[in-house]
Amino acid sequence: MKVVLQTTWNTTAAWRAELLRQAPDLDVRVWPEIGDPAEIEAVLCWQPPPDLFAGMRNLRLIQVLGAGVDGLLRSHPRLRPVPVARLVDPVMSQRMAEYCLYATLRFHRQFDVYERQLAQARWERHQHPDPGEIGVGVMGLGAIGSATVRLLRHLGYNVAAWARSPHPEAEVPVFVGEEGLPAFLARTRILVCLLPLTPDTTSILDRRLFEQLPRGSYIVNVARGEHLVVPHLLAALETGRLEGAMLDVFAHEPLPKSSPLWRHPKVFVTPHAAGITNPRTATAVIVEQLRRLERGEPLLHLVDPARGY
């Protein structure tokens, strides 16, 4: 099978080497040196340039090299009828869940407060509630959201989720749709955003949402920067409506040095590092997808362009 590999990361060589190690029969061509585009059956890509798919009249699959597909759907809105699949790597999901656990522990155990005390050489201990007394709300119950719920629940946190549709198999309460959002927010002290980015979820972390959380709550965003309205966050932190935020994603990356988020004492910034894709573990998932394509079997984790995920 002839496939094209295209990424914006500096790991292209590692991806190609791992693909050929796990599937030596693949003909892996690295963009833009792809030869005859009519020969290409599958594209493995991340943030593809506008002309990537030109001339690929026999293309049968677009496999995104990350969990989110919003960038692809936004820049290439006319990809139908070619199937698009997102990457669901259990290892990456676990790494993301670990990040969310760290953020939850950071706020629950008040390590953010101790960090500020450190700068002042101030010795002061603080009481903290038991995990079961902390309402943690996870927005989004995809692969990463489900892994996060399991990990938090295992440590005894009072976890609930919010999703677009019911999840009867979930092990925690699930609040559904717009009608379920107010009750979900009212019981949430630490809010974790793991939503896909769609027109409906863009700017969902705004003033109106913050006002429905208990006063002194916390925001953790590891989904997309466009979910968050930064001026509303800063205002909520100043008034005490929110007590802190841990942010891994931003509308403009790298985050500009001029951004006030870098310097705010109640904001903790990481450089989109919550769940960096690992070529070794992700390639096993991708090779299975390509084998299914060869055998004519149902493909995994296909995206519904109408829903945006």
C-alpha cells in the first residue's frame, strides 16, 4: 500500500522509521516528495497544507495523527466522500488522563497556593477536603475523557461528566446537552475540558459558564484553546469567581510572550504537552487501520464531518 506521511512536527523521520519497522511492506512517501498522487491510497497527516490531497483520485483514507480533527475539517471542508479517522491511542489517552489527574491534585491539595508561598518563603499549612468531597466535572466522554474519568474515580474523586448524548455504559453520572449543563456545573469545583472543537463548543468556557460554577472553582483545559475566552477567564480570576486555571492549549501556539496568561499568579501554563503523540505506540494503531483498509474491513474511529468529531 502506498501512503503519504505529512506532519508539522520534527518527528517525521521517527514516524517513517516506525511505520516501516511495524509494516515493512508499506510504501511510505514523505510529503512533498510523493511521486504520482494518483497512486496514493492513504494519507497520514497533521495540519495538512491546502494542496496536500491534490490529484489523489484513488485516496481511500485520511488518518489524522492526533486526537483532534478540527484543523483538518476547517482547512479542507470538501473531503467527502473520503473517510477521515482520528487517532485513538490508549497510551496517549492515559498520558492525557495523568495530566488531568495532576491538575486535579494540584488544585485539590492546594499545591498552587504552596507555589505562591514558596516565592515568599512563607511557611503555612492548609487543610484540604477528602477527594470524595471534591466535585470534578469532565466535559467530553470520548476515549480521553473516559480514561480521565476512570483514573479520577479510582482515586475517590466525586466525578461526573457532561456529554452531547447519553452514555448508559458510563460508571459516573452523565449530564446531557444544554438542559443538563446547569446542574453539571453547579456540582463541579474542578472543571476539566476534553471536548472536541466544533461550532457548538467554540468559546464554551466563557463568562456565562463561569458564573454557573461554585465560587472559587478551577478550570483545566487540555482540549483546544478556542474553547476558552481568555478575557472572561482573567476577569473571573480577578473577582474570585474562579480560583485558578491550568491550561495546556491556546488559540495561538506557541503562546505569545506578550500574553498575560504567562504572568498571572493563578494560571499555570504548559506548552501543549499533556499528551504528546508517541510514534511507537500510535503506529501500532495506524497499522491496524491500514490492514483493515486492505482487507475491506470496517475502519476504526471514523469522524462524522457533520458533527465535527
